[in-house]
Amino acid sequence: MDISKFHGVMPAMATPFKSNHELDADRIPELIEGYIAAGVHGISVAGSQGEFFSLDMEEHLLLLEKTIEATDGRVPVYAGTGGVTTRQAIELTRAAESMGADLALIITPYFVQPSQEELIEHYTSVARATRLPVMLYNNPPRTSVNVLPRTLARCMSAAENIAGIKDSAGDLTQSIEFQLLAPRPALLFSGRDTIALAMMRHGAQGTISPAANVFPELMVAMYEACRSGDHDAALRISNIFAPLRAAWALGSFPVVIKEAMALAGRGAGPARPPIMPLTEQARAEVEAVVSRIAMLASKEHTGAHAQAD
């Protein structure tokens, strides 16, 4: 299994909704064109930031279809195909494979809180049902389920198409151990913008980034600076992003990124109820954060061009 094409910056794409909260399928290609123009290396669709939990099966499949169609093979598509049951995850994964997805990104079952042994059985069952590379998605702040490093290692030993993990736990020690314990080279992607750079310095191939919905060019610049060895620039850019993650506290997940996108001219509509729009005060605070990041990003861009000249 060749995993070399899986690297870089993937926006954890926000699913666009209309003002009446219906899926805005026409907006999907527009968002993707903007991301690709910004230089992203892939598209992650139907993840947590994409409100997969609010989609019915028909919407989920349509979202995958439209994303794969709009991307048109220009960059890999990481298809979110997780479910609360193994049966549901297999159904979604097989559908994504038939549509032409490049990788299945499968969140841990949620609400039921499976044991590590049950996680191994879940992931190996899904992997054996598809030819796609399978990447585990660990997000314990949302699911209350944490994949342990030895669990990933056992999954990879049991199924050759289990390729690695997206880790949103925020625990750098655990992230490092995922790669150290893996029985063969493993994909490791950050799902937490504030430690994406640290994870990449420790061997992660890239980031599946909420903030890249808002500032994809800046996240790509951080990745490229890290990859080229310009660690001062990479750290400077990473610190520019930090206030956006802190601003998540101003509203219920995932509304802050959605409202930040609108403020940055990349609107994807509202979050689905019961998540409500930000209050006027909170929106003003987010606007201040977005404006400051945009200002610093502009300076970073100008400085980079001056050095190149």
C-alpha cells in the first residue's frame, strides 16, 4: 500500500448549509476551488468540523459524492465514513470507495464508548470490507473514547490497509507513541491546530485542520516552512493561529470556525441546530481575532516575498 500521497494540509472541511439548515450542495465546489487555489494537499470531508453527526445517510453520501466530483482527482479526498456501529461504518466506507475516495477516515464509535479490544475488532472489520487505506480518527474530547498507541499497532498488524491515525486528542506524548509503536511506517495527522507544528516536527505527515477552513494559505505556508527547515517561520505562523483555537470557547462546537469562515469571506452557512449562532459580543470577539490573523498573515506573506526577492 503506497501512502506517499497522503501528506500536507487538509482543511477539515465545514459542510455548507443554507440559511434554512438544508445541505447547500452547490456551495461545495466553490469551497473546494478556494481550498485548492490556496495550495492545500487534500480535502477532508464529513468529519467533526463537517458536522457529520448532523447528516442523515442520504446527505452524507451526497456530500461525499459532490466533494469527490469537485476535487476531480487533483488532490486526495479523505472521506469521513465513521459511524456509531461497525455496520454503518462499513456501509459508508464501501460507498466512499465506490465513489472514488482516496482514503477512509473513520472516527471511533461514539456514545457507546467501546473498549480497546472492541475498537480493534471494529477497525479491522471495516478495513477488511474495503480496499481503501483506512485511517483511524481519534477525538476523545468529542467522543469520550481514546485510541491507545498499542491499539493502533494491533490494528495495523491485523489489517494491512490500516494506514495510521488522525489524532485530535491534544496529547503530544501519545501522538509520538503512535508512530513509535506502529509495526510499519504509519500515517500521523494532527487534528489540533495548536500542536500541528509540534506533531510535524515529531514525524507527522501533516494536519487535517479546522483553521485551514478560514486561512488555508497560511496553514500551507506553515507546513512548507516546516518541511523546508525554516523552523523560525513555521513557529511564527503557528503562533499566529493560536488565538483562533482559543476562540472556540466563545461558542458551541463547531460554530466558531463557521462564523470565522464567513468573516474571512469563505462562508459555509450556519451550524445545524441545536447549535446556535454566536452572540453579538462573541461574534465581535471572533471578528477581532480573524482580523488580527489576517493582518499578521498579510505581513507574513509580504515578508516572505521580500526575502525571496
